[in-house]
Amino acid sequence: MRKTVLCAVAAILTIGTAHAQAADASAGKAMFENSCAQCHGKQGQGMASFPSLKGNEAEYIESRLETYRAGEKVGANSGLMIPNAKDLSDDDIANLAAYISSSFK
């Protein structure tokens, strides 16, 4: 039983790592420049009521975008983010997260 649990945990970690490695930051950059920069700024610095994206880890960005995609409200700008995230695929989210987390530190 213990061996089965350890194998399952290892498989989950391997899948998560493979997904993270498969993210394409250059595709994320193109998406960011076309869709996100207008509100979050070209350098992710935030503008007006739109928050800065600097210093966020990929996991946080993925989680937040998945929440918006699901139509869940998580803050004052949810009404703007939900429609923008609703058509994002898992790969889109991973690519955006890879670009943002590696570019805006």
C-alpha cells in the first residue's frame, strides 16, 4: 500500500514538472503583448486599478487565471478578467505564467 502511494505521488510530481517544462514563454510573451499589456503595462508594472504582475510565481498566476476562467470572482477586477480568461486553454495559461513569472521580477 505504501509503495502504491509513493508511486502515485511520484507520478503526480512528474506530470506537474513535465507540464511546467512544456510551457512556452515566447508564446506567452505574444499573448501578453496582445491581450494583457494594455491594462497591466508593457513591463507588468500595473496601471491605474490594474495590479502589478511583478514578482508573482508561475503557480500563482496559473491558479488565478484558472479561477477567472472558471468564472469565479476573486477581486475588484474579476468582472474584467473573467471574460478575458474564459477562452484560455491550459497551455495558454501555462505559457502566460511562464512568461510573466520569468520576465517581471
